[in-house]
Amino acid sequence: MARKTIIAGCLLLAGCGVRCASMVGPARTVLPAPVQAPSKPGTANPVHQSESLLVAPAIVIGFVGGFVRHTDSIHSPVQMAARLRDSYSSAVYVEVFENRRREDAHRKILEVLGQGGGSLADDAKRQARVIIYGMSWGGSETVALARELKDDKIPVLLTVQVDSVGKVGQNDGLIPSNVAEAANFYQTDGLLHGQVQIRAEDRRRTRIVGNFHYEYKTRSPNCAEYPWYDRFFTKYHTRIECDPEVWNRVETLIRAKLPPVEDKSKTGRVKSEN
């Protein structure tokens, strides 16, 4: 959860229960085009255009939960994005957004795929390789963004939700049919916990990798860097967010959809981490 005041943490719990109310705010200014450097250092890896680049890069979009900033590196979704950027160069575009900035993420995907002033060409849509993941409210936005891409006729390779908490007006349990595979990680303890089961809108087109249950009453990952109010008020929800076992599994699922990474230790060699 976010690094905010104790009052904000208490208000979040007071209005939540199992499913939280929406905190969606207006979209911010559109982020820079992929051929430019990101607006904030370290928030996204630039995509370099060249004559040899025949297809759009794979795109990995992450959403943080609660009031977390997309640059807050103590949080696992941000840390995982940094590792992916370190492994891949222009072959993969990686960016993390606050969960209230879904429309910014949507526009960024269209930019990276090459949409100019007109509509996106059919061949660009077919070549799209989009992966979306999110924590808490970010899990709800993961499904909402995938649904928007369905309206655009853009396929999604994979969605991953971690302790997904649905926003008002959103159904984070029904995966749209443009998603090839979807995975859900959740825990059920405490006042704030995630979607227990995701299902496919069309089982012929979407494979549910699994609904993976974690229990933290007898197991406590080291969340010492998280704010004390997160560890106190939403301790189980926080524990799944800082659990390295969960995020290693999430990262493995994502890397399996990405191209092999270059082995920097050996010139001319390519090392696959998939």
C-alpha cells in the first residue's frame, strides 16, 4: 500500500472491507512517445526506432496498488519492472503506472505500437505483444486495461493479478477474451484481501494459468521497509506484496512470454531466462 498519512490508511480500511471503493482520478498528461527518454529517470526504458525494427517491441505494463507512486522502489511491482528493464533493452518496453492512470497506460501502449494521427493498422494489432500486471487496485486496473484493448482489437499475451481489489464499476474476476493467459495470486486473511477466483470470458480463447492461494498467518516475509501503518492495518495484504516467492513466480510467467535476453558476459552469445 502507499506511503501516505495514517489518516489515509485508516480511511482506506474504513471504506473497504473485502472490496474497495474506486479512487480513479483524472488521467494525467500523456507520457512521452517511446522514441524519447521517459519524463522521469528510471521510470521507463526508451524504445529506439531504427530501420531494422520491423515489429513493435513487447510491452510490459505494471500497476501499483493503493496510493503508491510508480517510482517507489520499496514496492515489489516497481522492483520487478526495474529487473526487467535491466535484462532487456529496446526489445521490451517496460513501464509502471499508478492505478489511477489507466488511460495514460492505454495511450502509451498505442504509441509504442505505432499509432500516429489515425487508427492503428491491423498488422500492428496482430503483432502486439502486451503483458499487464498489477497489485491490489492495480490488479483491477490490469483487467480494465485488457478490456479496453479488447475494444481496440489488440491481443494481450498475459495478465497477472496479485491480491487484486476490485474498484467500483470494475469486474476484476472476469478476464476478457483478447487475453491469451491469465494468473491470479491472492490471500484471504485480514480486512483487505484479493479476488479469490478469476475466470475466462471465453474459455476457448483464454487459459487461466491458476488461482494461487497464499497464507500468511503462520508465515511472514520481511516487509521491514514498508511503512509501519501498512504492516499494521493491512499486514496480510502487505505481506503478499513483499513476498519474494510470489513475485518470483510472477516474473517467471512474464519472462516466459518475452524474447531471450542477451548474455552480457559473453559477446555474441544469447542467454534465455525463459
